[in-house]
Amino acid sequence: MVQATSVQIKSQDQPWYLQLWFHVLVAMAIGVVLGQFYPELGARMQPLGDAFIKAIRVVIAPIIFCSVVHGIASMANMAKVGRVALKALIYFEVLTTVALIIGLVAVNVFRPGAGMNVDLSHVDTSSLAPYLAQTHKQTTQEFLLNIIPNTFASAFAEGNVLQVLYVAVLCGFALSWLGEKGKPLTVLIDAASQMLFRIVAIVMWAAPIGAFGAIAFTVGKFGSASLLSLGELLASFYLTCLIFVFGVLWPIAFWCGFSLPKLIRYIWEELLIVFATTSSETVLPRMIAKMQAAGCEDSVVGLVIPTGYSFNLDGTCLYLATAAVFLAQATNTPLTIEQQVGLLAVLLLASKGAAGVAGAAFVVLAATLASVGTIPVESVALILGIHRLMSEGLTPTNLVGNAVATIVVAKWEGALDEDTLHRVLDRKA
């Protein structure tokens, strides 16, 4: 993966004004100005952001497949795959639980919905129809069965990350057991992976255009009015995200021997892109390449990053906990401690179905309220106008959480080159 990785990180050696993060930042600033002063025109820029997301999505499934298959097939010890997966899942469950608890505590302390006294009979819920149509109470059995695709090709056709991961793990084990017979195909898959990362590098030239379109649309359609009406909720949610990142992830990073601020600087471009597009999928290929370049073994990165996109959504958990209790406060719906603990348990499972795509968290929130029945599901109309603004906080949190998780699991498994990690984070590589 050396060649593919170098494609992704070569911009680090360029002058700051030629680097992708600067171009994205300028494009976002222009988008904000356009959306603020010409909101109708700004709202019409949405196709630019959507087109960029679609262009990246095309290569996500094959990149995950190639990275995982090559990583597993190159491993001598097959038991290591199971250990990495188990350690990753344990870490994910602990951190997402902590995120939900912090979200519940923060929203009860800040109480952004207190005093709103919303009468739902006067709230227009007609705009909720497309979202409510997608809500479905998914049982644990259904969730697990959905990991297995109907056909080999359907996993790639539907772009389901967990299904692609399932197929890739099977193929990786099969190639490994073939031994010498499987090596030509392993080499071919590695070459295909390098080609796919080159495609990503080409598509990323359009990242500033995508960021411009996404931000212009957000500000143009949901900007000032939403900020003014629900500013307290937005402020408390962003503060909660910062509390989690620096109060939970920073100590974990310190314990593992690396600097969280330096890691954030390392993935700064990716953070800007997901902030603008509100979709962490747009940088999944780059995150795989960057974590490999940071000294994490290919096999660990290939398993942890894609799995983390479904199971380690710290920002999404913060959003779900905050939004649910806020809606209860705003509608004067009483919630006992026992009910909030029960809500936490439901959200712990529901959050696993919130993939890294734009708008998924809102659908999961609506589905959760519908299944619990304590908080009126119609109340989600209150935050429909600012959901995208909240997503600009939760997606970067998800991304930082998965970057930290990859390093933690790699170190836990003894699959981390710490010298390389420190050189990369210190910009000496």
C-alpha cells in the first residue's frame, strides 16, 4: 500500500496555500457568503455537494474489499483477525456507551429545551413524511442477518459497508488458505487497491467544489433563522462534542502515547471535508490510507475503519442522546431516570444502524422515538431545520473517534509502528 498511501499524503509537503485543506476552507467561506446573502441561489448549489459524495461513494466498497482482503491474505496468523475484531468491538461498545452517557448528562445539565413549552398541535409535521417512511424498528436478529448480503454482488451494488466487510473477510481467509496458489490474486488485488486510491486522489481535486456546494446549501436553506431559534441547542451540542473529544479521547490518546491535537492536525483536511458535506463516507478511503501511513498495520486498519463507520459513531451517539432528551424538555414530556436509562439502552443498539451518510442519524432518531413511545415522534420536526447544522458537529466527532480507535486497537494488538506514528504526527516523515 505504499504507493497508494503516498498519493494521499503528499500534499503535506506542499506550501500551505497549495494544500487541499486551504482550498476547502476558502471554498467553504465563499459558500457561507453565498448562502447568507443569496439564500435561494445557495440552496441550488446542493447538487455540487451531492455529486462529490456520489463520486467518492463509487470507490468505497471496492477499496474496503481490496484493503481487507489484501490485509488478511498477507497475515500468517489467522487468529489475529479474530483478536483484532474482538478488541475493536469491545472498544467500540465502551466508547459509544460513554458517549451516550455524556450526551444524557450534558443535556440534563444544560437543559436547552426547558421553557420552550411547544404545543405539537401547532407544529407542521408534513415535512417529516419522507423520514418517517424510512423508520423501522430493527431487532438485533434483523441487524445481524442484514450483515449477510443476499448475493455476492448485492453487497457492492447496495454499498452496505458491513456486507462488503463480511464478503471481504471471507475472501481474505480463503486466499490465505490457498497459500501459494492464491498469491497471484493477492498481488492483483493489491494493484487494484493502488488504482482505486489513485482514483480517490483524482476525485479529491473536486473536494473544494463539493464543500462549496454543501455549505452554500446548508446556509442558504437552514442558516440564520435556524441558528436564532434553536441556538441554545446547537451551542450545547457542540460543547458536548468538544467535552467528549478533549475529555475522553484526549486522555485515551495520552495513555496510548500519542498527541490528540497532532492527530487532529494530521487529519485536518478530512475533518474539513466531513464538516462541509456532513458525510464521513467522503473521506473513508483517505482515512484508510492515512492510518496505514501513520504506522498501523494494513490488516488492523482494514478491519477497524470500516467497522468503526457502523459501530463506533461517538458523535452520532452524542446527537441521539442530546436530541431525544431535548425534545422531551421542549414538549414538557416527563422523563424519569429509569426512562432515560432505558432510552440509553435502546440508543446503544439503534446507533449501530446509523451509517456515515448524511441524514442517517435523523432517521435513526425518529425510529428510536417511534419504538420507545415515551417522546412523541412528531416532535422531531422541531430539529429538522437544524439537523444538518448538528451533523456538522457529529460527523467530525465520529471521524476523530475512529482515528483514535484505529491507533488504540493497533497498539493493543502490537500492530503499531510507534516510531512511524510519531514521525508522521510530528511532520518529520
